[in-house]
Amino acid sequence: MQQEQGRRVIAMAGVNMQLMFRRVFLTHSTLLRRNTPLGWIYGSRSLSATTESASQQASKEEPEATGESRASEDQLQEIIESLNKEKESLSKKVADFQDKYQRTLADRENVRNRLEKQIIEAKQFGIQGFCKDLLEVSDVFHKAIESVPSEKIKSGNSDLKTLYDGLVMTENQLLSVFRRHGLEKIVPKLGEKFDPSLQEAMFELPLPEQETGTVAHVIRSGWTLHSRCIRSAQVGVVKN
């Protein structure tokens, strides 16, 4: 009897619990349980269906997101390759400009050195034409001095001796001026080897006692201006 009463109490408690839960669900537009495969319904929407729809949508969006990611990676790779190519092109241009710059500097330095050399040569050899004309005057003085016989000078003619001494002094003074301005006399020695850079062969003559190609006779002395030959010495050369 007591067991039956206990069962009734438990059943009544269960019914009361169900009624309380139903009131709570209805008060908050609650979840209603239907005996359908859709499961729980919230308002007019099925929670199970909503979850399933979201899963399907997520499964559809995942391949799309993967495709977009791959497209972005491909685009980024193309940009990187393009930048690498541009970098190589710019590096080549920089190297080319550096080479041109170095060549320009070298050409500029060569031009500067050449101009400096030309300026120095212009200062040194600007009087070359004037010196050649003066050499003709020096030759005249030398021939005039050589034309006076030494016997007449020693004979006691004071006027001739005074004139002769005056010519010698003038020639010596002229030669001193030549040396001061870089003019040096070339006097070939008999028997030395013929030098075409300083000497001019005017004739050839056979001399068995001398070696072929040597100086046999001096016609006129030569001159150099700052080591540059401006007038070659005229000589006769041995040819056996």
C-alpha cells in the first residue's frame, strides 16, 4: 500500500515537472519538441535544420576560401617575380652607368693630362720658329769667324783683330742666350754611328779605314730645343 502511494507521488511530481518546463518554454517563445526528424524548433525555425544549413554553407565556402587563397598566393608570386626581374634590370643599368662613369672619368683625366702637356709644350716650343731663324744668324757668325785666317789676326792688324774679337764675343753671347732658353748644339763626331733621329745624311762616300754607316764628314751642326731636335745635323756617311 505504501509502495503504491510512493509511485503515485513520483508520477505526480513528474507530471508537475513537465508542466513547469512547458510553461517556461511557452513564456519565452520556447523550444517546442515535435516528434519529427527536424528536432527542436525555436519560434518557427528548426535548430537542427539551421545547424545543418550552416554546416553545408561552411562546407561550400571552404573550397571557395581555399581557391581565393591560392589565387592570392599566385598573384603574390607573380608580383615577386616581376620585382626580381625589375631588380635585375635596374642592377644591369646601374652597372652600365658605373662603367660609363668610370670611362668618362678616365677620358676626362686623359684630356686633362693631354691639355697640361700641350700647355707645357706650348710654353717650351712656342719659340721654336723664332729659334730656327736665330740659328741662321748664328751660322752666319760662325762662317764669318771661320773665314778670317789666323795668320792675318796674328800679323798685328789691330782693326781686323778688334772686329774678329767682336764677332767671337757676339757669337758666344748668342750661344749663351740659346742655352738659357733650352737650345743645345749637336756636334757629330767623326767615326760615330749615324743617328737618323739627330742627323741627316747628305751624301755617302767610301772610306775603307772606317766602318760602314758611320759619320765621315760634318757639313752643319744640328740643334735641339728641350731635347727635341729642331734642326738635324748635316753629315756625310761612309758606305763601303
